[in-house]
Amino acid sequence: MVEPHEESCLELVAALAERFDPVAARGREAEIQFLFSGEESGACYLRLTRTGCTFHLGEALYPTLTIRVKAETWKAIMRGDLSWERAMMERHFLATGNFPLLAQMPRIFHIG
């Protein structure tokens, strides 16, 4: 029997690029940096353009928004075990930069 593969944090962020809703983003251009710590450390970012979203490994030069989060926390958010709103309010992650973009991420990427 093959055990199910648990997606890595990087894979979960890459999947957000596929769920990007350009209408919800309203033509916004941005780079959202993710910095993971804990069981999986790493960095990646999403580049939003007027018409699409792409996933990139590493660090953006000038991110619009940076999210620092433990890998376990990010996976809980993406599984739906921890709501985006609760994670924000209880400071389960540290965000710097464009807070209106942070608040709109659930709509832009259909999180939750």
C-alpha cells in the first residue's frame, strides 16, 4: 500500500498560483514572499500580474508582502484546520508590507 504524499509548504504555495483569481486581485501587481521555518525551512514567492500569477523559488528582491510562518502552521491553514482570519488575529504568522493585500489573500487565492 502506498502512503499518501503530504504536500510540502513550497508545493502548497505553488498550488496557490493555480488558484489565483485575477478578478478578485483587481489588476493588482505584487510579489508575496513566503519564509518558512520549523520542520521545513525555505523561501518562495508568488508574482502577481494583471492577468496571472507565477510561483518562484527563493527570495524576491522587493516583496510587496512578506509572510514568515512555521511550516506546521502553513500546512494547518492550507488544510483548513486553522482559518486564515484566526491565524491573522492570533498572530500565528508574522507579516510585513501591504496589509490590505494580506487581508484579501483568501479571496484572491480561494483559501478556506
